Amino acid sequence: MLKCRTMWRKLAPLTRASSTLCRQNTRRAVLNNERSPVLLPLARMSSEAPAGGNENKIYFLLVGAACLGGGIYAYRTIKGDKDRYNDRLEEIASRPNKSAPDQPETYLSTESPAEPAADTTEAPAEEPSATPVSEPPAPAPLPVPPHAPYLLIGGGTASFAAARSIRARDPGARVLIVTEEGDLPYMRPPLSKELWFSDDPGVTDTLRFKQWNGKERSIYFQPPSFYVSPEELDKAENGGVAVMTGKKVVHMDVRGNKVRLSDNSEISYDKCLIATGGVPRNLQVIERAGEEVNKRTTLFRKVDDFKALEKVSREIKSITIIGGGFLGSELACALGRRSSEDGLEVVQMYPEKGNMGKVLPEYLSNWTTEKVKSEGVRVITEALVKKVSFDDGKVQIKLKDGRVVKTDHLVAAVGLEPSTELAKSAGLEVDSDFGGYRVNAELQARSNIWVAGDAACFYDIRLGRRRVEHHDHAVVSGRLAGENMTGANKPYWHQSMFWSDLGPDVGYEAIGIVDSSLPTVGVFAKATAKDTPRAAAEMSGTGIRSESETEAVASSPVASSTPPPAPLQQKDDYGKGVIFYLRDKVVVGIILWNVFNRMPIARKIIKDGEEHTDLNEVAKLFNIHDD
């Protein structure tokens, strides 16, 4: 192209001069002779030889050369473009047949290079070819709705409670739940309780269990038919609740009212709830122990953890549980029952002096420890783990006092770390003392953003700032957040309760601040056959005791007229009773030990916030001395 331009610049002056001379001679001939001009020019350039016609020859020669050069250039350009086009089609056809990660199509559209489309600048994306992918196509991902009026991040109990509350106040509401887990919303307590006592060998598949009252139910709050598919949410005539599983929110734009998912898709919202819960903690000595130890360690939290641990417990000879709190003690009792059936050795170790040592007063903690031992568990108290290693096919746990425990599998039940990954992008405050997103009494973190469940560090108008990690709190806080998202503006006042069962025969319910470092007063009585979790479930008709809670307030509890019996002769006979936790002589927490269906009374005592000179009289309100 550049060569042609250079040649044209040199020949153009000659071409223009020759053309001008021809025109002048023709005009002169017409004027002088008044007849049609002859084909040959009548004048010559002074520099030319006398032979006539040379000027026209030069002119035609130059014009022909220019046309020939242009034709050659056009031919080469078109041929080169065609070759590049064919090479491009061959390259595309040779690529692996793999759809882009954000495209729902499972077929790859290709065109034959022999017959290119007339318009190659725009391929019809809406008409893919019927050529199937060579590998079996993966399930097409669900389309991400671009907008959700109510967006709930997290698929646990708090989110489901909020969705139910939103729909109750706004029947036409469209609610979208986004959860990282692959399951629909489910309840977690049975994972460490009733599921382990099921007689069904396929319980890990069905996830159905018999409650203490004998009734069977699923861990899922609702069947799949209850939910609307995400792609149809905006078209649902009466609204509904949709769940997007396997999706993680990684960024929040609070000014733009939108979130970004891990696949870079975005969802805008009007109101948003963060109910991300938490992740189980691990011990650093386990994390540093290497791959062999870590693949033999379970951090118990989700459905998949239950399935994996249940399977492992039937294939190995020993399991060691590190942790003496609620989860560790419940799993120890559940697995301990298999020690006699399957010959499984179960060991529980923790740094405290007794089970639930951070919650129960020392005497009751010691009693609970003996109860766990009676279930077939080897309990090691005041155990500080120094090193964990893998040797000779066993996990070896070396304690600071020199003791060594060898086991096949580890379960770390050492607490929960609230999930606050969105705090930075959203500009939300994380509480330095309790952890979790810091919210006000209405559970609001910022305009149009609420937080509920384990991840919320809320202000309790009666007990101050708190963070609670229990099922019933997830229900209560999720319900309150849902109401406030629809404009209720209610403060947190309804105290949530929590419970723990050491099998079907011993259990307790608690409310408020229960901390063994606080002063406590316990009032106990002799238990009867009715004073067990199994009996309580049979009477209430439900296995999840928080579901039997009502919004009714015990405004005027009536004390029992039965006089208290004589003091117990055995100090360690704690059949049933009430334990009061005091702060500045005011009751801030209550544990009902094998006493059930009395929570409204305990809630009122804490709400009143009064000093009591004789807590034995207060204990009469719970009728613990009645048979």
C-alpha cells in the first residue's frame, strides 16, 4: 500500500500535464475547423519527438498501470482477509467445548468455515447449535435475579424466621435468600441431638428423625414445594420466598443498594438482612499439625459435617472430642451410646474442671460430668492441648501435663467465629468485645441493612450489649428483624431462650446471661418421671422446645401452694431445680434444670429487673415442688 502511494505521487504530475494538453488541443481544433476533432492531438509537447501520438500513449500507460496496481492490492487484501477468517474459525473449532462460567447454556454454538454467514460481525447468540458438548453437561446454574425487594444473606434459621415474618406483615412480599450452603433452610439442633438416636440406617439420606415425643419430622423447615424458583420470583403474582443455594455474597455496595456474588453477578435490593451466622473455630495446634491430622478432624456445624461424622463413627474404633461446652457435651453423650453397641471408644477433653464449666455452677458442672461418664465417655478434665501429630496411623494428642491420647479421629468443638467478611466492603462496625456486626436495639446496622442471628452483636434494652449463639435467638432476632424491615421499628425486648439435652433423660433450658463467674443461687427438688426432655416433648407435642414458646407474657404467675419438702439429704441429687444468676443483686439469668414449659415466668423475672431478698420464694413461682 505504501509503495503504490509513493509511485502515484511521482506519476501524478505527468498524468495531469498530459491530460491538460489533450483537452487544450481538442478545444483548439473545434474552434478553428468547426468540425469534430480527430482522435490524434494536433499539438506536441516541445520536449517530445516529432512523431505524433506519444502523449496519449504515455497517458494510457500510466492509467492502466494505476488500475492494475489497485486491482492487485484489492485481490491480495481480500484473499488475506479470507485466509485470516478461515484460520480464526479453525482456531475456535479446535478449542475445548466449555461454556463460560456465567452462561446458562450447556451447548456450544459453532459455524462451518466452508459456508460463512453473510454477516460475520454479529452471531445470533439466541440460536445455539444443537451440537452437544463432548463431556456430560453440568446442571445449568440458576439465573441470578437482578433485583430483590427483600434480600436475605444466609440460609439459616434467622433468615427463614425473617422471611416468614416479612411475609406475615407483607403477604405480597418477594423475598430472596442467598446461601453458600447447598441445602434449603434447616434447623441445626437435631444435628447434635435427635439424629444420633435414630434407628433408621438411612438417616443421613432422609435427615428425618424421631423427636423425644415419638413424632417424626425432617430437619428442613419447609419442603422444596414451599419455595418459588429464583427466576420466577419477580413474576410470582402473590410474591413468595426464593432460595439461591451455593451462592456466596462477597461484596456489598451500601450506597448503590446492591451486592456482588462470587461469580461476579450482582443483585440490587430495597431492604437487606445479614444473617451469615458463623464458622466453627479450630485450634492452632491442629491447623499446624499437617494434612494427615486435618483430614481426620471434623469442625461440626453443617449437615455435611453430620453426614461425614456419622459415617466415620461407624468405620473407626476411637473418636476424641475437644471441647466441654454445649456442642462437645451433646456429641459426647450421643456418640457415647455407641460405645457399648459398636465398641467405639469416645474421649472428651477440655481445659475446664467439668462439663459446661463456663455456664453451670461448679457443683452442677461436676454432676453433669458424671452424667457424661455414665454414657460411656472417657472424660479428661483440665486438659490443655500442647501438640497434635500423626504417627503409626493414629492421631496423637500431647497435653501440657505430659499425658498423651491416641485416637483415630478428632472433633473440634471449641466455639464459633461470627462471619463478618462483609464488614469491610459495607462499612459496618464489628464489636471488639463480643464479635459480630454491631447493631442497635432494632437490629439495624445502617440504613436498609439489618443483622440477625449469631452474627449480630445487638443492644438488649434490659441486659446491655450481647451476642448470642443459639437456635431460639436466631428465631427471635430473625423474626424481629423481619418485622422491622417492613416498618415495625420494634426494639429487642423478647428474651430468647436456649436449651441443651444430654440425651432424652437430662436437659435444661436457660435465658438471659448465664455465666459461671457470676454469683448463683440454686433451688432444687426431687425429680419425677415427668421431669425429663422426653416427657416435656410428649406434653408439648413438639421436639424443638423453642417452637412451643409463645408471645404471651406471664403477667401474674401464681406460686405453688405446696410447701417445699425437707432439704435434700444427698447434696449431689440435682433432680430438678432453678438456678438464678445475679449481677448487682438483680437476676440477669435463669437456668431451669429438668424444669420445662416455665420460660414465660423466667422471662418476666428478668424483664422486671428487681432485687429479691429471698430467691427461695421466687423459685416457688416455677412449681418445682409439685409432683
